Amino acid sequence: MDILAKITETEVTTPGEIPLGFLFASIKNIGDSPVTVNSVSLAPGEAKGYPFVGKPYTAIPYDTKDSTLRMLYVL
């Protein structure tokens, strides 16, 4: 693991996951239809966060369906 944290900011339109070991994440559905993040539905315009809790998170899957997610996460 690197000594410095790496920030990733991206917009995605295909299913994937926030990688194993992230320290913080913020996700917003900026599309027009619901998406699924960690098996929970996220309506258009809705945001969700995973705050720093002192240890890394497991990978978080997401399915964009016909929408777009804007994400920021720290590894």
C-alpha cells in the first residue's frame, strides 16, 4: 500500500465496484433513472456516502442500469 492516499473522481455509466481497501467514498446518481449501490436503490439526484471509519472498506458493487453515477473515493 502506498504511503499517500489516492483520490479518484469519475463518472460511470456501466456496472462495477468501488475497489477493496477504499477509505472514503461519495456517490451521487446524476442520471434520470434509479441505480443500485451495495444492493440498495439510489433514486435520481440522491447521494450516498461512506465516511472514514479508521479502517478500509470492502469492495462496494454498483449497477448503473440506464443512469450515471458521479463518484469520488480515496484509496
